[in-house]
Amino acid sequence: MYLPDGRVPVLLTAHAEDLIAQDAAAILHYLERRPTGIDVAAVAAATLRTRRIRKHRVVIRAAALGELKDALRAVAAGEEHPLAVGSARSASRIAFVFPGQGSQWPSMGIEAYDRLPEYRAEVDRCAAVFTAAGHASPLDYLRAEPDVPTNDFTQVQIQGAQFVHGVALARVWRSCGVLPDITVGHSLGEIGAAYIAGTITLTEAVGIVAARATLLDGLTGPYRVAVLGLGPDAAHEVIAGADGWAEVSVVNSKSSVAVSGDTETIAALVRATADRGAFAREIEMWFPAHTTKLDPLRAELESLLPAGEFTESPVRFIGSATASAVAAGTDFADYWYTNLRSTVRFDRAVATAVEYGARVFVELSAHPALLYALGDTLDDEEGAIEPAEVLAVGSGRRDEPIADRLAANIAAVAVTDPGYRWADLIDAAPEPLRNFPFAPMRSEHLWAAPAPLPPVAGISVAVEHWQPHLPAVSAGTRRAAVIDLGSGLGAAVADRFDVVAPADADLLIVVAPALDGPDVVTAAEALAAQIESGLLGYADTPGDTDRDVWLVTVGGEQVRPTDPAPRPAQAALGAMHRSLGLEFPEHRFGHLDLQARTLDTAAVAVLAGSTGEFATRDGAVYRRTTRDEQIDTPAWTADSGVLDEVVITGGSGVVGLHLARCLAAQGARRIVLLSRSGVDPAHLAELNAEVIAPRCDITDPAALAAAIAETGSVAASLVIHAAGSATIAEHGRLSGAAFANTMSAKVGGFDRLAATWPLRSDARILLCSSVSGMWGGIGHIAYAAANRLLDVAAAQHRAQGRRCTAVRWGLWPGNGIIDESESARVQRSGLQPMRPDRAAEVCLRDWSGDPLVFTVDRDRLRTFLGEADEPAATAATPAVPAAAPPAGPADAVRSALGAVLKVADTASLDLAESLLDLGVDSLLALDLRKKLTAATGHKVPLAKILGGITGAELIEHLETTDKESTHA
């Protein structure tokens, strides 16, 4: 498939920004010298084949070679081009935003239905559910003749069409590889947001749309709704000065509200607001939603709604009625009444999405209704995010072909993601182009380094990375409750906060017990005993339904290379806390690891701010992320000596057998497969090597001694520990005995094996750990802890001079330690089964640390990461064209206005007129602000652009800002 407009994406990527232009020039030179017959798909395939995805990226959309050449010429010259877009950011969490009513019109789906197969398929699917439930089809509205009046349709058809249009557009985005981590709904749009997040079914969504619309259809009367370019306080002032009834029903941003009221009152408010020089417009709504008029109708709405509750999903659904993530188990009746009755606080919902890491916002509507409000709200988030980090796009515009707008915006979002699969947008793999230019490289070399080996297709390799971090200053005083699980540090923590009862706290700080011993087996036993005594009960502490829950450990992380190996129990508690947090999506779980049992200013700042994975060392704060790792060591071969005597525990399991097959293929001389149940002879016959497979429970000293004797007591050159079992249970069902059982083979078994089995002095030890130890999983408390303890064991062995690596595996195919149903749930969260041969190719070599090795849907997996990852080496960060030198304010304003208004003769613009009178609407205001920022280096508030300011006043504002920044 191609992009919705039929164009092919051609990706340019380089490790330095200036090399993008060089690459464009080189490809252009190649195309101009080659004979005809080359098509765009061949060029796109060639760039993907010959270039590793790097930090800086630009994507060009082209249907024909002429379009491609024109765009390459512009990129080479450092100029803008409508078919080229770049970015200089690492991957970000994506929020799909679903607006309410106001941006719809009859016939709005005609073009999309005719041109976009994915849109059409979803519309037909939704329409079938509407008609099966006895409702009029939303297709009648979506595909109506353009001049059909709106009042020819029922509210079920109108609201149904708005719902269907949004979710069908979402399907187009998803079919192009752009998936949401978060969904945000605005009024009616909450239904589409909940459905796309996966927290309600399509049948339930249709039932909710119909119930809501049926109720409102009965309220249709002499009501109107107006969008005003005012803040809530100013809107209340205007309302107070008007005759008749009106209420603020929606707060979109600090300078945009919607007001519901009587027809004449709304008309008067629009006139009064326009007289103040602010934006004012009526929208097509004839009922008083989100006002006191709904107070008597709760019982009626509940009788119309389908029974049900929200279900668990890896995608967070944030409603604008509550401005928080909607928890699984929330009842429909209460929530959907709140949705219809309460004032819409879209501004707060966006702020919540930002807290959850959203930096890319995609509006799903026929014409953008919320992009201005998004930009205005995000202006207030500058303390938390940089403006350049945020991208907000729509899915169509009333005055443009929908396929063109969709394709441009999909490309703009995709280029921000270093892991985006561009190859999926090319129908076939054309024949390689001969003599195609290689990626440009810098000529200077600052140091010598071995060339990394090529990445292994379909496998991601990452390492844990602790990045220096400056905590944000928390606004206001946090109401904190402290739970000390036996550390002795609780009193010191309480002294630094305004402590309240847990029921009143918006911040719960849990201090881990003082389990500091270095022995991993003793740590596992102590944790099992504490679980039996209620260790995890802190998660059930009653209180605020939306709060931060911090776990404080001491010495549980190895943050710097010079740090000692982590304390086992403290490390395991951090992994357990992360898994526990996934059971409580309405809260935010964070983990802070201290260097010692003291609390300094840096630690207090972390606990008072946004949650995540943090550590403090010597007064500095570090944040845990991952970054992609280069493979720069050769694989073990028969000639290396590593494969002389291979011992694999868990030898009858999925992982052990996969690795045994790969080692046999690589020339292993002898393989010892240890397992409690023995290995199926059919599996042994597959191995082209000498194989011994004694039955051996590695937790049993006598069985180990017998197995050593059976193998001739030959010293192992390579030990692979793949034995283990898993208890998958949420905290309320996890017993101490089940926890201990999960620790038995994986932790205790390896400890006994390492102390007993004879090893060569240069032996390699490879421990099969899991990404669950770092990222957690729902029900993975025990499993995550076991793997984290295995990671600690690897660090301890390295500290003792042994060559030991814990490979933190993703998901293996087949039923291994976790069963089929749990494997399916893990896959829904983003991890995909690895190809065994490729996974083995990655891991069977020397590593300096503990890599994470997995196959992944990066978009989906980001839901389970604390924040966006570091830029990757094999799939890195994006690029923007170099900015031009700042222009003078007068030239900048004329040039930017001319560009957004499409006026060639900028001298003809009357700058004495307001920007509104010149034709700058809310969408053009976003574009104007962007161009002014690029030209002058200063960002003009959106409220000022749409607040009646003239062009001359805008110039004066920029000149003043320029002087102030110079003096500063």
C-alpha cells in the first residue's frame, strides 16, 4: 500500500543535519543522469536498503519522478517544499483526539468513502451495527448531497456520523502504521476515543451514541452554541452582561470556550465578543449539552444506555468530562451521564495527556476543530515541554482533498518515529538500483572505532541507559502520605512534605523495607515472606482516585559504571512496583532509587514532580530510559572455543531447545541439556552435535552432582541458564508460596548451578532474563522480580571477573514459561514473537552489559514505558531543515502573512487591519505562529494573534520582544 494520496514515501536520513541536503543533491544528480524507467518506488526501496535510519530524517512524498526531483531540489537547497517534511525529535507518545459536534456537515464523508478503502470498510462495518440495532444509518448523513439541510437528519444520524467518521479516519491512520498510545475525547468524541482505545466495544459505542443522541433530540429547541475567543472568566463577564439564559459549557483552552444558551442570547454574545475584537462564531448545535438543563434527565439517560463498564486496555483513554484516564471497571451509567452533563474541560484533558507523555496529537475529524485549542493549551505547558517537542495535526480540511491532507499529516507524524516501518508503504521490493549513491558521511574522524556489524532484521537490541535529568519544579503543595515498610527512612521523608491521611493524599510515598543483603537467594526468600505478610497491600490504600504512588528503594540500581552491583531485594522491589502499577491505570506509579538511606533536596524534587524511573547519585538526578545498541562483537563459532562444552538448563523448554539448535548449527562440539522431565528423543535427533540430556532438577544438589558425574565432570565453556517457571497473578492473588516457586529454578537454580558445575576460567555465562524485569507487566510481579534478580546475579558475576550476561529477552514463539493466553496478552501490549534464529544470532556473542533483545511494535510498546526512549542508533531521531537567520519583525510579519494567506504581493497587505479582518482564522493562526517563530526566534501567543491585534501591532510586539531578549 501507499500513502492515502497514492504517493510513495522516500526517506532521507543521516547522522548529521547538514548531510540531508548533501544526500538529496546526490540522489538528484543520480536521477538526472540515469536513463528513464526508474520509478519512485525503486528509489524509496534503494534509500531504505542502503541507509540505516539515523538521527536526522526527511521524508518526501512523490507519485512520479518529476515530483521527487522537484522536492529533492528544494531539500538540497534548504528550502521548504509541500511534499517534504522533516523532524528533529525522538519518538513520542501519540494521542488520537476525537472532537465533539460542531465540525460536521452533511456529505463530509463522500470523498473519503470513495477514495480510501480502509475508511470505507470501517464505515460499512459501523453502519451495519447501527442498522442491526434498529437505528438509521450514519451513511445517509456522511454521503448526503452537499446541499441537503442538516435538519433533514435525526440526532442519531448526525452524532452517529461524527462518531463513525472519526473512527474510520483512525483506521486509516492505523493502517498506515500510526497507532495511538493515548486517546482523548471531547464531549461526543469521548465515545470514539473510548472505542479506539479498546475500552468499549463497537456495539457498546453505538448504543451509547444512540442513547445520548436520543436524549438530546428531545431537547432540540431554541438553543444555540457559540465558540468565543475568550477565557472562562471573560466569558462569564460577557454572559453576566447579556439578557436571557447562557452557560459556559466547554473550556477548550485559556482563550477559547463554548457557550450554550437561548438563540437570541447567543447571538448577542457573539456580537459583544466580536466588538471586543475577539473571535466569535456560532456552531451547528441546537441543544444545551453540558449545562444545568441536563440535571433532571439522568434517569432517562441511564434507561437508554447499554449496561456495561470500561475494560482494560494498553491504550489510555482520557475523557474531557473528568480530565483523567478512565479506569477499567468504571460503570457506564455514571460516566456517560457525567460526559453529557459536566462542563467539558478539554484544556485539562490535554494537560493530562501531556503528563502521560503525549507529544504528538492527531485530530480525527473532517475539519480541525481543536488544533487551535491544542496549541493554546500546550503554550501553558512550556515549563514541562519544549514547543519544538510537540506536533499537532488534523486529518482533513474542508477546502482540501482529504487524501492529500491525510497523507501529508501521516508523513509528518511518521517521520517523528525512529522505528516507523517505511517499507510497509512500498507495495513490492523492486530490483536494486545499480550504482545508487551511498549515504553521505562526514570526512573528519574524531576517533577510531570498530565498524559495528549490520543490524539483525526484525530484532531490536537496546540497553538500559541512565540519563542526567533536571526535575521540574512541582506547582503547588503536594498532599502526601508516607508508608514505611520497615526502612527507618519514613520519618525523614515525612519531614519534607505536607503529610495528610492517605485518604486525602494526592501523593503516596512508599519506602521499601531495609532488605540490603547481597545474596539473591536470601533476597528471594525474604520477599516471599513479606508478600505473605501483606507487602503489596500499599497499592490498595484508599484515597484519591488519581494520584502518584512512589516506591523509594536504596541501592537497587546500577546507575553509573562505577556503582556497585544492585542490592538484590531493592532491585526486585522496583520491578514488582512497576508491574503493580499496571494494575492501577487511574494512578501514576513512580520509582526512585536512592544512593543511601538519606533524603536530599534532589530526591524531594523528584518525588514532588512527575512520575517515572529515577535515581539520585551524589546529589544528581538520573532518569532511566533505553537506547538502541550496536552489535559490534563477532558471533561465537566452533573456532572460538566457546562452543566446546555447552551446558543449557531448561533444556526441554522452548528457549533452551531453540538455542541448542542454533548452537549445533554453529558447530558446538558437545551440548549438555539439563531438564527435570528429560528431553524428547525427537528433539535430540534434530541436533547435529554430540548431546547428553540427563534428567536434572538444578535446585536439587544430589541431582546436580549426578548430572556432573554423568557428563564426565568436563568444565563448561558456555553455560546458558534458560530454566524457569512463572506465576502470572495480580497482587491480590499472589501468595508467598507462588512467588517462591517462581524464584526456585530461575534464581535458586542458577545460584546452585554456578557454585557447583565445573567451569573453564574463560567460560561464558548467558542468563535468559526478560524485558519484564525492566518494563513489568500486568500480573508479572513475581516473574518480573525473578528476572530482575537474575540481572543482579549477572552484575555480581561480572564484578567477580566472570564473563556473564543476562539477555533480557522479549517474546519467544510457542508456549514456554508463559502460556498461550498470557503470550497473547503480551502481544497486545506490543511485544511480538521473535524469530528464533535471528534472536540467537544476536545473543550468542560477547556483551559488555545486559542487552534487551526483542521484536516489537514500537508504537504499542510505548504505553508500558515510563517516557519516550532515547534516540536509537539503528532507528534514531528525526531532523528539521536548518532555520534561516532571524528576520526583522516587519519583513517576517509580511512574509509570514503572505505565505499563510497565499498573497504574492505582500506590500499590498494593509497592516493597519486586524489579523482577523485580513482572513487569519484559528488554523491559519497556527501556521502563522509557526512561520513567525522560525523567522524571528520568538513565539507569539495564539491568543494574541486571534485577539484583534493588527499587523502593525504584531510587528511592534515582536520588536519589543526582540529588545527584551537582547537586554536579558
